[in-house]
Amino acid sequence: MAQLWGGRFTKATDQMVYDFNASIGFDQKLFSQDVRGSRAHVKMLASVGVITEAEKDEILAGLDGIEADVESGKLEITSEYEDVHSFVEANLIDRIGDAGKKLHTGRSRNDQVALDMRLYTRDQVEKTADELRHLLGTILGIMEEHIDTIMPGFTHLQKAQPITLAHHMGAYFEMFKRDVLRLQDIRERMNYCPLGSGALAGTTYPLDRDMTAKLLDFYGPTANSMDGVSDRDYLIEFLSALCTIQMHLSRFSEEVIIWNSNEYRFVEIDDAYSTGSSIMPQKKNPDIAELVRGKTGRVYGALTSLLTTMKGIPLAYNKDMQEDKEMAFDAMETVQNCIVLFDGMLETMTFNKEVMAASAKNGFTNATDAADYLVNHGVPFRDAHGIIGQVVLYCIEKGIAIDDMSLEELKAISPAFDADIFDAISMETCVNKRLTVGAPGHDAMVQEIASCKAFLA
Ligand code: ARG
């Protein structure tokens, strides 16, 4: 048991209490952030004259040595230490003696852990945004290739109107684009440095908080020391953004699973991203998409957990806040893995254009356009709706598409039909006449693709 605070105690800590209280098992993830924060702190302590230049140099050299030894595996982070902060400080004192004992001047583990967690989260926010940008590039590639690939668009999972694969993909582009923007926004708001808040009430040393903030690439110091040590809003915001990303990935996964089913066959997932069955030799399962969908629960769990942990905590630091780490780390890693795997699955997936086109044609997705045709030929919309309803019923009985009817059959239902009906309800016409901003028509999609490209540039 290596603890930083034995002075006022007359008895050793009970072993179970020690284990329950310790965080080294998971906060060792913050090792490099902890060392980085300590470097900035001692540089500032020397610059304001709280320690000497020589002491600063000794401490910096000691920290370099600890970092090198941990990286090379020569020094192991073990449960002998209560937390990562104790690990670094105790090892520093072992190495350089008295100068090491000055590292913690004007600092508390409360502002230290607040800083470490913020530095770690900031890195993860950036990394997640980078991975999302890569996924957006993959989606954009599919949009460019499939600008004229016709497929049915659905509402209520019932075929509704014809769209293109580019248009469908474009919807996901917008979702993940908003996710990137959300992450940028979170980074902006969180980018203030809590170091120098002390335990809760700042400190009597003349700390230069602007200097440490600058050394650690923050915009500046946090404004209130009580808030500085006990704010985890940025983490809640990040977890909330991760939940939204995961929700988007889960919806997309659900579609891939449906499209990949034997009944739909719109897509085929690459062998490298599929798995087999131990008993059924014919099976090729979409496990990756299912797992991405399935992992959504644990990511939502992390957000719910932290919101619940924070809701009853009086100012300022309380040990409850140690619970901000494990599930958050898990959520960050889970979402990043899901983005990368989903991206790879999408990039290698084959789209069955003929199956999608036939599905659009045979699902009455042009029924709205057929009604619009009648409206353009003088029939009031409500009547046109009724006439096309009869046409659809006729087709269902015969097992054909509207396009397969003869002009005579159509005229028997309404004299308003003419020979130009067939062109008016072809899938190509149905799609390409939809030219409102954001619609699937070729020319509208050219515009949309250009703005997607501009976003990624
Ligand atoms: N392990 C603690 C945490 O994660 C570090 C801060 C400890 N502060 C304290 N006063 N015991 O929150």
C-alpha cells in the first residue's frame, strides 16, 4: 500500500477498504496525461519562483525517466499504488529524492484528476471525429458511385417511393456530419484548464494558471475553482454525443442486416466481415452489424451511469466522481471500434443494383407519380388517388407492376391515361423529377454531393 496521506492516521487501512478505494486498476489509462500535467505544473512553479530552476530540471528529468521506463515495460504500474497520481509521485521521490517531494506544491489530486480526465477526453473527442470523417469519406464514395442506382425508399418498412442509393447514403452522411460538428462544439466548450483549482479553493501560492493552461493547449484556465474540480459536464456531453453516434450506427446496422437478408438481397457483406454457423453450413451471418447494434446498450449505460452519479454530489469534489472513468473509457473504446469496423464493412460491401431496381419497380413505388400524372391531366388529386388505388388493386390481383399494364387496361379504369403514362411512371423519371433541394433527382444529388465534398475538404 503506497499512499500519499499516512500522517494523521494511527492504523493501517483495512485491505478491503484499500482495494475498494483504489483506482489504479483503471486510472493508469491516464498515466501519460498525468505526467504531461505534472510537467506543466513544475515549469510554472519554477517560473513563479515557488521552486528553483534546478529543482524543476531534476523533476522534469525524473518524469522523463519514469515515462521512458513505463513505455519500455521496465517499470510496471501495479496495485501497490492507490492511484496513478500516487504512482508517479512515489516513483519520482524514489528516483530523485527531496526535489520530488515538491512536485505536489499548490496542487491537489482533485484538480490533477480533473485535468487528466479532461486531457484524455479531449484526445478521444478528436480521435472519434477523425474516425467519423473517414467513415464520411466511405459514404461519400458510395454516393458518387451510385448517384443513378435506383432502389425503393421505405416508410413503415413498406415500399414508398423510388429513391437512389446515393440519396439513402446521403441521409447517413448528414447524421454523421452532425456528429462531427457536435464533437467540435464539445471540444470548444471543454477546452479550459482546471489545474490550479487546488482541492477546491485555489491556493495561496502565486500560481500562474494562464501559463499552465497555455502549456497544455487550453484556451485558458477554468473560471471558478469549485467548478474546476467538480465539473464533468464535458464528459457527459461527450458520452451523449457517443450515444447519438452509436444510435446512428445502430440504425445503419439494422438496415444492412435487412438488406443482407435472403429475402432482400440488396447487398452482400464481404466474407471478411461475415461469420459462419457451427451447425448450418450454408450460413453467412452479419455478426458485425448485429454487434454494433447490440453494443448500443452499453454506451447508453455509460451516459446514464454518469448522469446518475453526478446528480446528488454537493460541491466540490467527492469520491463518487472516481466512478466517472470505467464506463466512460469503455464507451469511448466501444464507439471507436464500432465506427472503424462499420466503415470497413461498408467499404467492402457489394450492392446488388438489379435486385434493388426490380424491388423498386415491383413495389408500386411509382403510385404517387401515377396519381400526379392524372392531376397533370386535369383529374383532381383526391379522385386521382382513388383511381390509382384501383390500378394497384388490379395489379396485385394479376401479380404485375403498373408499368406492365397495357394502355387499354389503364384506360378501362380511367380515360385520362395516355401513351405518355409509361414514361411518366418509369423509375428513372420518378427519381429524376424529384429536384427539390435535398431530393434524390440526379441534378439535386449532384449539388448535395458537392456540398458533402466541401464539408470533408
Ligand atoms: N482517484 C480519484 C478520482 O478518480 C483521484 C482524486 C482523489 N482525490 C481525493 N481527494 N481522494 O477521482
